[in-house]
Amino acid sequence: MKLAAPTKSLLHLPTRPKSGIIDGVKYFSGELDDPTLPPPLPTSSAVPEIVSLLKTTDHNDWISNSELVEFLNAPPSPTSLLKLTRQLGSTEKALEFFEFFKTHSSSLSSSPSSLSFTFQAILEQAMREDKSDVPSKLFQLFSFAKDGKIPLSINAATLLIRCFGRAKMLEESISVYNELDSNSRNTNVVNLLLDCLFRGGNSDYGFKVLDEMLKRDSGFPPNDSTVDIVLSAMWKRNWVGRRMSLEEISGLLVRFFEHGVFLDDVWNTKLIAKFCRSGKCDKAWDLLHDMMRLGGQVEASSFNALLSGLGRERDFQKMNLLMNEMKEKEIKPDVVTFGILINHLCKSYKIDEALQVFEKMGGSECDGILVKPDLVLYNTLIDGLCKVGKQEEGFKLMEKMRLESGYEPNTVTYNCLIDGFCRAGEIERSYELFDQMKKDGVVPNVITLNTLLDGMCKHGRVSTAMGLLAEMQEKGLKGNSITYTILITSFCSVNNIDRAMSLFNEMSENRCSPDAKVYYSLILGLCQARRMDDALCVASKAKEAGFGLDIICYNALIGGLCRKNKIDEAHKTLKDMEEAGIKPDRHTYNTLISYFSEKGQFETAHRVLKRMIDDGYLPNVVTYGALIHAYCLAGNLDEAMKIFQNMSSATNVPLNTVIYNILIDTLCKSDKVEDAISLLGDMKDKGVRPNTTTYNALFKGLQERNWVEKAFEIMDQMTENTCNPDYITMEVLTQWLSDIGETEKLRSFVEGYEVSTSTA
DNA sequence: CCGACTGCTA
């Protein structure tokens, strides 16, 4: 059965470019798949004559024409009537014929669809004719049919719904659907209605219709197009149009699955990725497994989406489980699967395992799976090597890639290697790579720039970095907020606050608005430089820009204010922080304890300590260190020792070098060198390594006592421990030992030091 | 729509 030629092009209005069911060439191009149509019959040879007769004579004369009367008595099939009416050339003529036929034909009862089909031809004609206002014309005809109780053919209904849907006449579309005899409703027409409703924004009604469709005994069960319509609508609206939770979406999809309708791999992957990115990997897991349980076909990409989600959550156990499941279900991993696996091995510093997997996948033994590594996979490995300090191996891998696989390195490849050499302090090498990439026509991006800038700044070449930035900006490569964070942090660290501040101001001029981390880095830098007024000022700017400060910023501010003795402002900031809903953490408490105890306000310090414990933070080594340090400063060595004893006996807090150093220093200064030496022994027992500061304190104490024998003993111990003396050590020992004529011992000590540095 | 590269954790 062939469709009248112009229909298709007229149905396809140019104003709606996106294809879907409404515009649908795919589903509604004709009556090809309409089950209600009778099979084609041989066209009566009389039909062309009838058509020309109808066209050339006035409709008032029809009833007196013998040929037409004969035609009425033995009308052709509904299909032939449809064709005949289509050929009448105008809606008016078609309507006249319709009236004529309806009034005079004797055989209507035996073929009720004759009228429906004839009416369908009228609608088709009307669409062709009246281009200015098709929807309202069709609406008139629809009302006419409704009033005349003419049942709609499925194609007439389709045509009307599509036309009304395009014109956003949703009520009318629904009304057509309701007019349609429930037995003749089919999946296609319901899909069309759903598409109209979702596109038109009446998703409430859409979901109602969908609910009917998804019922177990639905006469018009969903098909692949239904899934597409529903998901497209929901995806575009970003799920919020209906405020659907992921659980509701899953529930809906499972109902599709129960009809044997599954998601294709693209949708499945999109949805799983979406679920994972909303922090609902468990829901993604369920979706994937529901689909498989109910018989859906799943491919590697869906698994990949879930694997990468689990990877982001660091749920390695589930990742392993899922990989095993892939194996069991014989779903072949693709190059992306291997990419995810290798990346996670690299990020867990298991570079050797990553290389093993890489070797295996190219070989033939790996469970018969052969996957050719691609550029991304090579880049993953190159980065992995660079991140563990094997940048030379990374470089070699790039060359191997070129030779063996024929891939040319891209921007990412170069970025990884440049970062690797920067981390190793080989800035020159990085710069060579940078030149090389430009020579090879590989375009550097902002990451290349940032990587180089960070490398330069971290190795004391801030002005070179600034030069590079200017150069790249001239070439049209703009920095982003990361660029500025790198430079601001760097300038702050060398105490060049003015440059840091002017960079910050320059940002907005370059149409690059600062993000939270830019603010944070500047606030931290200013706190470090003790510029608390500026720090507070930037902090309030950050808040104005909508970036709430994080706990790290607040702690830096509170700590900085305490150091500057601005306890009122520190208190204000603390209050501000709690109002912002950020609870003090261990670091906040330690800062305050340290402040109060150093001011000798031990009672307050202990009150804060109590609150810290009540808040669920056990005091740590920093807490005890602050108290011990303060008691030592206040000359209350007994109390300091008491805390120290309590620490080792009653808590699980491991002692560290700092704690010992405080006590040893104080003991030495209080003429209790024996006790200090006994603590040094204690350190050895507890496995705490003494450092240069420890030894310096002891040497000073021993010098006061002129206890030379002990000093020699400790000097040997220091050499044994490969602990390097610093200028203080040398100052103390040089003066003391030359005064007493022990230069020989001094020389051998220095030699031992030289040996120890060269072997280290 | 799934896998690679830049800030920092006081």
C-alpha cells in the first residue's frame, strides 16, 4: 500500500528540527504498520471514472447520476474509499462526497470503517490545503466527527494528535486520544500522545498515560520507543520537572523491564553515570542488576560507567566484584574497562601491577581477550609512571607507543611528562618537552601552562613563571582560576603579598572569576604572612562572592589572630564559623588550647580541652605538645612531666620527636641533663627518632656541665643515626671542643658527617 | 555516555 506522495513532506514541519515521534518519519510515515487497516484489495476498475465524475459534476447532481447510484449500492472496500477520497483534490469536495456517501449508501452497517476511512482522507486533504492554520481547521473537522459520532481511524487519530501536539494543543490531543476506541488504541498512538505531553510540558498527564501503559495486562504495552520518549523528556528536564528521585526512576524502569523492554546501551550508560555522579552508586548498581536479572542485554560500557563511579568512591571491593561478574557473564571488557583498571592501579601506586595488566592485554593469554591499547591507555600509564618518579620510563613508553602502536603523543601525553619532569625538579627538561610539543604541532592547553607554572614556582622560578604566563597570554591562551591559585600561593610563600594581591585583582580583569580555592589560597597565604586584616578582608569578599569558607580557612584565620594576640577577633571568627554551620575540629581546638596555655591561662585551656573531648575529639600529640610546651615555658616542669607520663601510660597517643625535644630542651636548661639523657634512651626504646634539634639541646646542656665524655658518646650516636648536624650543632661543638683542645674528635665527627651525607 | 593531564590537605 502506497501513501499519497505529498503527505510526508507536509507532515514534516520545518519549525521543529529535532526528530521525534511528532515529526516522526520513523513511526508515522504512513499506515504501513497500522494493524486496523484491511489488507489491500484490487482496486475496482471503476474507481478512476468515479473520481473524475465526482470532480467534474456538482454534488447536487450526484444522486441523479446512475453510475454513482450504482456505486453506492456496491461500494468498494474502506481502503478503496480512502484512496478515492484522497483523489478528490479538495477538502470541500471530499466533505461533499462524505455527506453523499453517509446519506445514501446502504451498506454502512456492514462496513462501519468506511466512514472512518473516508474521514481520514478528508483530514489528510485538509492538512495539505490550508497551510495557514492547519490546527484550527483540523480541530473543526475533529469536532465535526465527534458530533457526528464518526469513529476515528487510528491514522486519523495519529494525524490529529501529531498536529495538535506540534501546536501545543495538549488538551485537544488528549481529547482525540479519549475519542479513540480503546480497542483500536495501540502502542504507537500512545507513544505519540506521550511524546506530545512530555514535550508540551504536561508530564502529569503523561505519567498517567504511561502508568496505564505499564500495567501488566496493558493492551498497548511499551516498546523501545516508549523508553526513548520518556527518558528523553526526563533527561532534558534534568529529572527535576517531576522532582523524581532516583528511586522512582529506577522503579519506573523496572516496570519497563518487566515488559521485556530494556534500555539500550547508550541509555543504560548515561543513566548509570548520572546515578553515580549524584553519589548514588548503590542505585546504579541495582539498576544494572535489575536489568540483567530481568533478561536485559548489558554491554561493557554500562559496566564501565559503574566501575568508574565505584572508583571515585574508592569502593575497590565492589569494583572487584563487578569485574568478576563481567567475567562470569562473559561480557568482554573493552579498552575503557582496562583503562579504568589500570588508572586505579596507578592511582594506588601499584604501577608494576598496572604494567602487568598492560602487558597481558596485548598478549594472547589473558582469557582469550585481546584489546589493543589506545592513546588514552598509554597516557594513563605514562602519567602513572611520572607520578611515582619514573618520568624517564614514562618518556620511554611514549617512544615505544610511537614505534609499536603508531600513536602520536597528544597534549595530555605531553602534559603528563612535563609534570613528571617538573616534579623531579628537571624544569629544563620540561621546557624542552614544551618546545618539542609545539614543534610537533601539538597544541598546549591551559593544563600545560599550569603544570609548567607550578613546576617553575615550586622550584623558585617565580619570575620565569610570570614571563611564561605573559607569553602564553599574548598567544591567546588565557589562564584559569588554577593558574592564579598557583601563582598566588607561590607569591605568598615568598612573602610577596603585594604581587599575590595584584594577581588576585587582575583575575577579574581577565574575565576569569576566582573560584573558592583561589580565595582560600589567598586567605591562607595572608594568614601565613600574619596579614590578618587583609586576610579577614579577603574572607569577607569570598563570602560576598558566595564562597563559604571551609574549616581550613577558619582555622587559619583563628590561628593567625591568636598568634597576633587578637583573641577578641579570633572569638568573633569562631562564632562566625559556628553560625555558618561549621563545627570546630581537632585543629581548631588545638589552636585554642595552644593559645590559652601559652598565655598561661591553663584553666581556660583545660576547659577547651574538655569541650574538645566532649565533642568527640580525643587529644592528639599536638594537643599534648601544646600543653607540655606551655607548662615548660611557664616553668612548671613537674606538670609538663606529669602530662608526659600520663600520655605514655594512659593514652594510645604515640609520642613524637617534638614532644621529646620540648622536654629534653627544658630539662637541659633546668640543669637536669641526666634526666634529659634518660629521655633520649626512652626515645630509643620507643622507636622515636631523635633529630638535630634533639642533639643540639643535649649538646648545649652537656656544654654547661662540661660533660665531655657524654658528649662524645652522643656525637657517635648521632653519626650512627645518620643525623646531620646543622650550623647550631657546629657552633656549639666547635667552640666547646676547641676551647678544651678536643679538635681531633671534632674532625672525625665532621668527617663522619660528610660520609653520612654522601651515602644518604 | 564509560577511561588520561593542572591547585591543596593547615
